[in-house]
Amino acid sequence: MGQRIGKNTILLDSKPCIISNAAVVGRKEGEGPLKDGFDAIFDDGTMGQDTWEKAESQMLRAAVETAIQKAELTAGDIQTVFSGDLLNQCIGSNFGLRELGIPFAGLYGACSTMALSLCMASLAIESGAFERVVAATSSHFCSAEKQFRYPLEYGGQRPPSAQWTVTGSGACVLGSTKGRPYIDAIHIGTIQDLGIKDGNNMGAAMAPAAKKTISDFLSDTGTSPSDYDAIVTGDIGEIGSTLLRELLMRENGIDISSVHKDCGLMIFDCKTQDVHSGGSGCGCSASVLCSEWLNGIRDGKYKNIMFAATGALMSPVSSLQGESIPGIAHGVIIRG
Amino acid sequence: MGQRIGKNTILLDSKPCIISNAAVVGRKEGEGPLKDGFDAIFDDGTMGQDTWEKAESQMLRAAVETAIQKAELTAGDIQTVFSGDLLNQCIGSNFGLRELGIPFAGLYGACSTMALSLCMASLAIESGAFERVVAATSSHFCSAEKQFRYPLEYGGQRPPSAQWTVTGSGACVLGSTKGRPYIDAIHIGTIQDLGIKDGNNMGAAMAPAAKKTISDFLSDTGTSPSDYDAIVTGDIGEIGSTLLRELLMRENGIDISSVHKDCGLMIFDCKTQDVHSGGSGCGCSASVLCSEWLNGIRDGKYKNIMFAATGALMSPVSSLQGESIPGIAHGVIIRG
């Protein structure tokens, strides 16, 4: 039985095991600092499809199928897949998973989706009724730019605060058997909105949500930053990271600077890869978690991480209607 | 501990209690056959807002707050709300729930969302870590027409197979305490796509998903249609209902005709209210479940229902790219 502690943290009794993880990315991500950890790097961003949306679906499917293969299972062994993405009506997941014949629970958490899918998958295992489930998500630079900003052909200028949507996908097979890495605790986030309206400054919009989830998660569990090899956000980029550290220090007296890592700053070399404030998109924290972090725990490089993925819950329509950008962050503690 | 039986049915040990339910709707729904069961009928579809999307958010918030009040609780007592809607990036839920300060797990199941949110809320209770959660969803005729079809001002023609998106919202407070009505079992659906491409014939696109979920759910639980006061779909309308009954009879030898009810055919008088094939939208099955069905169980009018809500997992973009319409149906068995 899961145990609720503090504000909204669930200590999991079942300790869902991450049986396998897979990360697949596009060419630009495959040229970045984490290139050696990905399961596949697709040089052709179209994935052989005739639209960017279909390419994203293919990429998600590749991640899910690779994770299932690495777990030495087949699609028929998976009892439910929890997934979502940034596209309108989540068509990345809907069409990517259509042919697999696996029961499907659709999620929407914007760029926080990997943490949300891990939370929901963990609750499914904790309920005692599921033995093997998949948590996944994806994003694609070209489908996201087209939908949220401008068609690529327009050649729109990007301000320095903008982040670069990662082309990639991550997937984990979670199981009820004991093993490492495992999920020790989950934290479902609460919407935070401090009134930021600039869609080219998502880091600032999402930092308050990351701040709330990290500070609540730490206080609920009675842990401090030094108890973790890393407190991993995804993806608030350079501007959001600076804000997050400042907010945590000023309002909570918590200093995470020695252990804080942001997936958006890890996947690209911001200086040479022209990505401005760093990577973003559901696929960013998903592909970084499912390569560097989870492989690092498997290899003994890391023992404990707190993974807090953030999402901006706006749409182009809400922004055009003058709304600010609500942020959310969901968290999981993963141990080796 | 939940028990998995058959293909994908979970028998819940905790028997999550539906502590309260609330349904709020717009004027047209308030003129229909179910008018006496709604908690609120809003004559002004704008809800005092300056856009349809904001109106939808207000309506969702009204349903969630009403359900919480009817449970004699406050927002602070709710440990997580599970919600989603049809709008791009689920802004109906994101903005509707923003000010409530409740942890939020975003879902996307198109018009199946009420069943999906009940499934996820039930798993949360079953995990042992949640005592009080909310499952909700919404839709609004004007925001949906604008986004999926044409702006209202255009005055587009609607073919006879088209369904009318319900302006409404439903919300349930679920608790871990024993009581009636309660959720006995859940069934997370699998995507079905038989190649229907006509966005004005959603009933046909979704009927195969309803067929799979209902037949699997019945065979998993070893029950037959006569064990239920009603097998409730939402929302496949007139065309989808005919197809569903035929498919179940022909392929599974199951005759549901004496107990089958479709929320899309209940909420409107199709003959006089000019809604063609019936109601649709997340808010349709949500508002009908949260009025007629759940109140009926409370009053002893019904004892057992199977609620199977269907969703069409397409987007306008996928349709324009020539894709067919994947359908999904999630199910819950509710007993009194």
C-alpha cells in the first residue's frame, strides 16, 4: 500500500522496477554531449514519413518498441502504456501506439509528461493489478515549431530566451518485480502561474512550478539536496535554472546548486549548437532520463536522483487570448 | 490489492466510493429530456467570459467546485484531480483548475475522458495512498466547433451523421471510504481503427472501440448484458449505436439491445432539438453520468451499470493528412 506523506508525496511500497529504458533522438541531439548514450540516432528527421507529425509518431513507437525489446518482452506482455505528447489531441502518441494493440491511457502534461507517465505507471503497479506497463512520451522540433510558433519555412527569429524543442522520445518498461533502478516515491504537481506571458521564455514560466515540486518533495520526504546525486529538472534551460536556484534559495533556504542538472542544458552544447536557452519538449527530459540518468544508475555512476519534469500548460490559443502560462512539475525519486 | 482478470479488467479491492457527483450544462442541454437532473443550467454560454475557451474552463470549474461542495469538502481536502478535455493542450482543464491549488494529473482521452479519469482516480485510490480525489472533464459546443470544424459565424452545414458537442461538464469526488455508488471494476481500452476517415461520422469511427471494450469487459468479468441495468456508451449517437449492437451481435453473439443506452441519445431529444445523430464531446457522457446515472443509483432506480465512454483520437491535422480516426473506449462498472 502506498503511503501519503506531507503535502502530496506518495512513498511506494511496491518499488516499481524500471526493467528497461530506451531513448531515441534526431541528428542534432545525436551530435550533442550525450550522443553515446542513445539507443538510436535518426539522421533523417522525417523517419521516412511524409509529415512531421507522422515522423514523431514513428519515433515514439521506436522508443516504446526498443524498451520492450530490451526488457526481453513483446507488446502483448505490456498491460498498459501511459503516454502523451505536445501535439494537438496528442496525435504523436495516438498514432504512434495505434498498431501495437496495447491498452492505452492518454496523458497531457506538456513537457512534464515523462514524469507524469512515470507517476501514473507507478500508481498502476502500486495498485497491485499491473505487472508490466510502459511510460513514454515524445516531441519533434519540426512538428512543435509548426504548431506552437511558425512553420520552419518562415524562418522566424528566435530570441535568446527561447528553447529548442528536442526531436526525441523516451520510454521505460516498469514492472512489479524487485530490481534496480526503482521508483521510490512520486509527487503529482500543482499548477503554478506567476503571470509570465512570453511564450519564448518558458523557463521563467515553469521555474515556479519546479520550485514548488522540489521544495515540497524534499520537505515531504525529509531529505535535503545532498541526499541526491542529482536533482534533475526537465526542461527549464539556462534562464529557468538560474531562476529556480534563486527562488529555492530565497524563499525556502534550499541550495540545490551543487546537485542541480537540467536536461535541457545537458542534451545540447548550448554554446556551439545554437539552441539559445537550451533544449525543451517532452522528448528532452524523456530521452535524457532514459539514457544518461537511468543508464548511469544501472552502471553505479549514480545512486539516487530526484527527477522533476516541468510543463507549460498553455496553448497558442490561450496565449493569443492574453492568458499567462500556467506551469506544472511532477516528480519521481529513482534509486539504484 | 487490485486483481487483474481476463484481458485487461481490474477488479478493485478498495471499491472506490463516488462520494458526490455534479453535472452542469448549457441552455440547449438544459432544454433536453434530462433537464431536471443537472446541478446547474447556464443560460449564458459565455459564462461571462470573453472567449469560448475561457467559458469552458469556467464550466469545468463550476462542476468540480459543485462536486466538492456536495461532498461537504473543500478544495484543500482533494488530493489530486484527474481531468482533461478536447481543446488543444487541454486548456479547458489547465485554466479551469489553475486557481484551485489541487495537485493535477492531466489526461487526454477525447470524448472517453470521463471514463479515463474515473479509471485513473480508481487506481489512485486502489494504490492505498489517496483518500479523496476528483475525476472530471468538460466540453463546449462553441469551442469545439471552432477548433475541430468551422467558426460558428461561417454557418457550416452539418450532415445527418454529425453529432452535436455538448456544452457541459461532469465531476465526481471519489473516496477510499465505503459507500454507494462505488466502482467495482475498471477496463483501460485499446485503440481500434477500422479505417473510417469521415470526421462527421464519429459514431462509426468509435463503435469498434466500444464493441471491443464492452465484449472484453463482459467476458473478463464473466457477466452478461442482463446482469446490468444498463450498458451505457458515451457518445456514439444514433449511427454508432446501431453499428455497435450489430457488431456485438454478429462478431461476439452478444445482444445488448435491451440494456444499451447512449448518453448522446439521452441528453437531447434528437427529433426536436436538431442535433442530427445525437450529442457528443467529453461533457456529454460526463454530464449524463453525473446526473441521470449516478443519481439514479443513489435513488435505487438502478443497481449496476457498465459505463463505457468512447473517444476519437484524431486531430484536424491528422485528418487533413489523410489519416483515419483511431477510436478508444475505457470502461468502469459502477454498483449501488
